[in-house]
Amino acid sequence: MDLIRHVLSGLGGGIAFLIFYLGLGDAPSLSIGAGLAAYGAVQLIFRALAPGAPTGSAAVDILTVADGHLDAINHLAGVAPPALAARLRRLEDVALPVVYRVQEHPENAMDQRRLLTFYLGLGRRLGEHGQRLYQLRGADHPSLARIGAMLDEVTGAFTARAESAKAVELARLETELAVLERSLEAERGA
């Protein structure tokens, strides 16, 4: 599909160049500019008309990564020792509302990117290491307690960062509300 789009765009740009250069007698530099502009315009038209063109591709990418991490965390919580499983489930419980917010408002996906990629990925890796350690050494190995503490830190950081993002959004909404109130007051006074 990309090759066809580029060929047709090039054809459109070439036709525009010929029309401007031969048909209208414009200078070569202006004709080249018109050809490039036509190429770009045809590219934009194809992107807009492409079936199934991704909307909010950053949100789609972030949610895809987060979904993979959450699936792995959910699986690990099912096979991990009870103490580690509880911590993995808590991380999952904290992450799901953030995922739902991004699904509802994909325009805010970049604000949650670090939470859904880095922190969830870190939690996943900790869970995987804990599971391997459990399989090799059993549930009483002291490193499992350290991994559990690290998962608690990741969950705490995730929660704090999510709350911070909520606070920023709340401040933005309050600012918009104040601006709207002033606009209404100005409208009434005018």
C-alpha cells in the first residue's frame, strides 16, 4: 500500500510540475515547488482516506505495551508464591484505572507513557525474576522478600505518579472553569 501511495503521489507531483512548467510557462523553481506541494497533498489525502488508519497511534502503541505487561503480570500473579502474587495483583489494580483513562482519552496517552511502559515493565521484570527465583530456590529464599519490597516501591511510585497526573489534570480543569466563569461574567456585563 505504501508503494502505491508513493507512486501515485509522485505521479500527481509530476503532473503538477508538467502543468506548471509546460502549460503555464512558470519558472522551473516554481514548477518544482508546485510538484512537491502536489506530492505532499496527495500523500495527506491518502493518509486521511486510508481504511483503518490508526488514530492516536501513540495511545495505541502505549496501550499495546501496557496490555502485554498487564497480561504477563496477571499470569505471574497466578503462579507466584502468595506474598509475591499479592504484590503483583496490587500493581495490576493500581495500573488498570490508568489504562482505562488512556482508553477513554487517548489524547492524554503521552502523559501516562512512563507509567504504562516503564513502571509496568519494571514490575513485570521483578515478577519474572521472583518467579524464577521461586522455582529455583523455593518460597523461603531471602531475595524474594527484597523483590517484594521492590515491587512495593514500584507500586508506590506508580500510585504517586498517577496521583500527580490527576492533580495536574484537576488544576487544568479548574483553570478552564475559572476562564469560563470570567467569560460568562464579561458576557453578562457587556
